[in-house]
Amino acid sequence: MSLRALLRKELRWSKHNVAALVVLLLVLPATAGYASVTFQHVIPQEAPVAVVPESEATDDGSLELVDAATVTFAQPVRYDSEAAAMDALHREEVYAVVTVPPGVLNDSQESQLNLTVEGSMVLFDQPSNAMVSVLNYRLQSGASTSITVERHVIGQSRSLSEYLIPILLVATLTLFAFTYVPYNLASESRAIQRIRTDSSLESLVAAKLLYFTLLMLVPIAMFGLVTWELGYAVTPISVGLVAALLVSFLAMAAVAMAIMFLTRFRTVGRFLSVIVLFGLVAFGGLIYPAGFFSPIRKEIVRAVPLHYTTIIVRSEMLKDVPLGLYADYFAILGVTALASLVVLEATIVLYRRGD
């Protein structure tokens, strides 16, 4: 059976299950988008902060003084240049940049430090104001010189509702991958043996993956429509955004299919898929960025590929930064998708041998 015939079969299957598809592809993303207006505040816990010299004239003693003042409420991370620190800020490796001028320890002059945050990182808005106050107090009490800290915001400031849009979009595709895809396979489990007489099992799976991945353009477009209607100042669709979402969905759908083949389409496979779904939501850094957690939890979040999907989608929607800044994140997603397909093929081989 050709790929075109298999795709036509998937389309006919969708027509018979149009109600479920309407709920998952249209109602769910629309509801999730409108639900963003109900969130008004959130309090993060802690985040790494970059400490960077303003120029080569900045001495180590000044940097150490700022490190000591920062460590009481955050995790200072030293950078050699402001450009590197700003790149880390855009990549969500740090959530503020403290620029230290020369002569902070010089009693004969006044010094002004700059604390820079991104307007798109809504969760760090109020804490950064508090950080300025704490830094002013710590630095003035720890040195005999006059030191002040000023807060600067780069990029457009966003509302919490706008901040939640990329999160809800990623969550919607994740939900589809680990609920509807297993349901689709389970409902066709009895027909798979018959279908396999006309074509290989791999062709059937490839058709499903291709069909469902392309189908994700519908909720992506729906989120774009909702954000436009709500007047959100976000970028609803871009090449990087769509690429990150589709590659991530392909990887997640492959994992969900692998679980179903491994469990031979039994109900336990669908339960396991839901468990993986909740695990990704809990440990994938969807809502709170990785740096807001404890060191152990932070490493767990950064080990989950969905974390990088969220960063790319959030950056494409809310920031104006070069897409090339996330080249390694795209590489992580690509390798993850490839590994997921390899695992899926392995489970298909086990399934075939078990018959």
C-alpha cells in the first residue's frame, strides 16, 4: 500500500472521529488560550544571576563584593563579557545581568551598578525590583563607598497572560501526543495485522506520524488566531516556532507509539503515556524556568528536551533575538526525535517477533 493510500486511510479515520478531533485540535487550544487571562500573578523562588565587569578596568575585588551581596538571595554566575552574559540571559541560563563598573571599592567616587532583566520574563519582574533593593542594602552596608543599583529592562515588557501563551501551546501539543495518539493506535489494534498484509508496519507508523505531525499546524494556527483576537503583542507564527513544535511533537508521538507497541496496545500503555505526560509537565520546566528551582531539580529540568522546546517557542513569541542563538537547542530536539524514532522501530521489531 502506498504512502498516499495510507494517508487517505488516516483522513477517513479522522472523519469518523471528527468530534474528538474538534475538541483536541480546536476547542482545547482555544480554551487554553483564553484561560491565560485568568492568571494574574506568580511568585518564583530563585534564579541564577550573571555578574559581569563593565570593562577590563573592573577589579576582582569589586566583582567579589557583588558576588557576596548577590549570593544571599540568588546564585551569582561570573561572565567575562557583557555580550556573553546577555546571550545567557536570552537563552534563560541566567535571569538577570549585574554589570559592575570599575572602582566600586574606591572611597573617593560614587559607583552605579546596572541590573538588567528581560521584559518577556514576567516571572522575574517583581523579584528583580526586590533584588535591586536588597543589592542596594547589601552593597552599601558591605562597603564604605556610595553604591547604587539601577534596574534596566530590555525588550518589550509582557503581561502574564502573554507569557502563558507559549506555555499553553507547548502543553497542548504534548497532551495530544500522549493521549490521542495512543488512543488512535489502540482503536486500530485489531486491524493492524490485516493492514500489515498489504504494507509494512513501518509504513503504517510513518503515515501516522506524518499525518499527526502535520495536523499540529491546526492548533498552532488556532493559538495564533486567539492571540490576535485578544490583542496580545506576540509573534504567533514563525519558522523557528513551527519547526521546534513539530520536531518536538514528532519525538513525543514516537515515544507514545513505542509505549503502545511495547505494551501490545493494552490499556496499561495508555496509562503509561498519561504518566509520561504528567512527568513532562512536572519536570519539563513548562511554567517555571529551570533556574527557578533547586540545583537538583534544575538539572532534572535541563535534562528534559521539552524544556528547550519551551525556551525556543517563548523566545520566538515574546523576544526579538536571532534564531541562531538557539542552534544547540534545535540540535538537542533533532537528536531526541531521531532517538525516539530508533526506540519506536525497536519496539515494532519486538512486537512483530512476539506475534
